[in-house]
Amino acid sequence: MTLTHIDIDIQDEQEASRILSLLEREQIPHRVQKKPVITEEERAAARERMMRGAPTLNINEMLEWLEESKKDRPMPFRDEE
């Protein structure tokens, strides 16, 4: 026996009601979970708050260190003669 799990994100309340009524009519077990929708502005604000909380995290410095640490290693296609 296998179990099929299906996630569907629906923002339209009427469409959600139609699908739920179909599931109920067909007696298909289901679970409804409502989640708040995050706008791009909210996402940017959250990212800004996270970056303020970690002042030592500097992506550019991390990338420079990574590039510098790999300079002495032979790389495929880069160091082939």
C-alpha cells in the first residue's frame, strides 16, 4: 500500500471551497492548513532584520576568502594545458 501526498496552494477562496467540497463529496481524507502570504516587501524587511542580527556575516568577504583558498588547487578546465 502506498500513500500519495498532494500539496496545493490556492489563494482564491471560491476555488478552495470548490475543491474542498469535491474532496468531501468523494469522501477523500484531507487536511487544510492556512498560511499567511508574504509579500516581497515583507520578505525584504525580514531579510534586512536577519542581516542586522548577524553583523559579522559579509558575503563578499566570504566569497573572496573562498576564492583565495582555492587558488593553489588545480581546477578542471581552468588549469588544463
